[in-house]
Amino acid sequence: MGEDKRGHGNRKHLQILLGRYRGELFSSLMKKKGIKPSAWIREMIYKYLETELPAETYKNAADKDDEDWQQTVQNRLEGRALSKLLNSIRK
């Protein structure tokens, strides 16, 4: 399987392993703040990319990600509408 085939839908899947105790500290801190750890990490990565890359490069990638997300939402809406239609026909 090629690297471009991995992921979760249109998203790139990354995994990190933290030391047990520092991982517990991080999880505990995020829980107190009411933040999902993966959401916080994602935002930190995006901020890092935004500061390290040319603005146009980052903006182009962010715009493409937004387009992918909008298409995903549209596909879900269409899938649900089709499901409802099929269920109403079956009854």
C-alpha cells in the first residue's frame, strides 16, 4: 500500500507515542481545559505550518482542505437524503 493510500478519508492519519507520565500529564491538562488532545495537537501543527511555510503555500493547502471538508459534508447530506428516500420507498 502506497503512502498516499493511508489516512482516514481525506485526512492524513498520524500517531504519536508519549512517555507514560508526560502523556498522563498532557491528558489530564487537556481534560481540565475541556479540550480534546488530538484537536489541540492538530491546531498546534497547523499553527506551526503557518509560521514555517510561505503564506501562499499554507493558504493553498488550507483552502484545499476546506474544499475537501465541504465535499465530505455534501456527500453525507446526499447519502442521508438518499437513505431516507429508499427507506420511505421500502415501507
